[in-house]
Amino acid sequence: MCDNYSLGDILRGKIDSYNIDPNSKEKINQVKLISELKPNEEVEVEGKVISKRLQKTKSDKAFLLITLVDKSQSIRAVDWYYPEENNNKIQVGDVIKVKGKTVFFENRIQINVVNDIDSIEILNPLEVNPEKYLRNSQTELIALTHKLENYISQVKNTGIKALLKSIFIENNSIREMFLTSPAAIEVHHAYPNGLIEHSLKVTELSLCLYEAYCEQDVYINRDVIIAGSLLHDIGKIEEYIITPTGIEKTEQGELMGHIPLGAKLIYEESKKIEEKIEKEDIEHIIHIILSHHGEIEYGSPVVPKTLEAMIVNFSDNIDSKIARAKENIKNTLQINENSTWSEYDRRLDRKIKIEKYTD
Ligand SMILES: [Fe+2]
Ligand SMILES: [Fe+2]
């Protein structure tokens, strides 16, 4: 995100910050969420630090770039006055309160930190309101649970059905984690319930592809598609943890990532129903988990080598990209409802045109 701004942009934003009187506390507005900020306001913004970078201009003047997030969106703060001090003071993951002035350019609001040694305050995690950082899925969890149970009921193979029931219905701890986990920290579905929402959408898309291609010529296994789609990201229940200040990676998540964690979970769970399920079905479902990122460079140890694995990989790719593009459009419109282009998205490597149809 930071890379999309030239130094000239930052410097232009900086000019406004010289006009702030740090003692004018009565003028400072308390804002609830980052998405509620408006340009040209003196504000105190609370957010979680997700990145910080100490940099220098060509003339060797240091400045600190900080990216803050809450559940609504991210924002960049630029500190020209105490960059070294504040760089030493704050850590990535801290929740901080920043005093500054908002400036607007290139479709984005930025905070210019005021000239005050106490402009950045680190908050005690116990005093942070989790409501500010955890976003609930828009869709009702009960409806999502019904959808999940409906997909399981459609599975005809008794072994595969037993595996899905054992994981999603009988194992309370896995079920609970699957229903509440996010699917990411900030890429897509990065909110509680995001994992089940994403897994169900991937299943829906995979079944559409199955319907389009299930002619008589080559057999495609619908049951394996349902199981693979529902389980493809199951390792994320161990990869992420929800804390009062948002979503973080667990130690297991850092060390292994969700693909090996998911394969391990299926291997262990299938042991409990070994006599009911065919070994080749377990291996097929594990292959879908291992290959669902599609390419070795995207984190999969093998590429999809069955039609079912290809279908799940494509569906996963579609949902993660479309969900991200939609998020980006919503965030852009929150900043400026008249925007016609989204912000540049580093992961999608493009801006998205915002169409306004009124029918
Ligand atoms: Fe994944
Ligand atoms: Fe996924």
C-alpha cells in the first residue's frame, strides 16, 4: 500500500500538517472508525499498527510511515517530527492513538502526525474495545450453518459423508472453530465467520462448474468436489486466532501455514473412521487441500492433478479475487461516494472501475 505513493505525494500531504496547533485539543474530533474520517480535520485516530517504515527524503530528512487498521479499513499516518523516537516506541501489532490532521489526495485519506512528542500513544490491550477491530460476517451464521449441513446431506458416498459429519458436526471443537474463524488477516473474508462464508461460496461455485462439465464422457466425482471445497482451507482454523485487537497468525500458522495444517487435520480425522472411508477418497481430498492454490509459487506443494482438484482451485481463485475486488470498491466508496475507480490493489495488481447502475 505504501509503495503506491511517491515521495512528492507524501510531501504535498505534509504541507498541511505544519498548520496544526498541537495545543488546540478542543478542536480535535474523537472518531469512532477509520472509515468515518473526513479530509482536513484535526483528529485522534485509534488503530492497530500493521506496518511501519522509517525512511529518508533525498535531502536526508527522516520520516516515519505507519499503516493503521481497524475493522473498517486501513489508513497511512506520516510522522515528520519525531520519526526515530516513534519508530522505537511502537511495534507492529500495537494499538495506538495518533493525533494528526487528515489530508486527501489521489482518492485516499492520510494522517499527518502533529508536531508533538506525545502525538502517538500506545494503548493498553486490555483497554481496547474489540468491537473496533472484529468485523462480523454480513450473513447470518445460522443460515451459513444450514447451508453447510445441506451440502453434507447431498453427499452419497457413506465414507466421505462420515468424514464430513465427523469433522463438521460431531467434533465440537473443530465445528466451533470452523464457524467462527476468519479466512485471512487482510486479503479476503478477513473477519469472524469469513472461513465458513468463503468455503460455502467455493462449494457453490465448484458445483456450478461440476454441472457445466459433468457430461457422460469423463467421470467427475461430485462427492469429492463437495468435500474438497468445504475442507480446502480447514487448516485456517489453526492458522489464525482472533484476539481483542483483531486477527493474528498463530505460531503453528507461521511455522506451517494452512495447507500442511489442513492435510494433517484430514489425515488425523480420517483415522477415526478408517473402516468407513476408502483410502483413495482420503488421498483425493488431501490432494485437493495440497493443490488448491494452483501453482507451486502460490504455496501449493503440488499442482491440481484431478478434474475435481482443478475445479476447487478455480473456484477458490474466483471467490478470493471477486470478494477482494468487492471489498476494495466498498472501502473506496466509504471514503468518497462519488469515486469512479477503486484504490489500486497491490494483490490484484489493478484498480477496479466502479459502475453505477440505477436499475
Ligand atoms: Fe488457501
Ligand atoms: Fe480458499
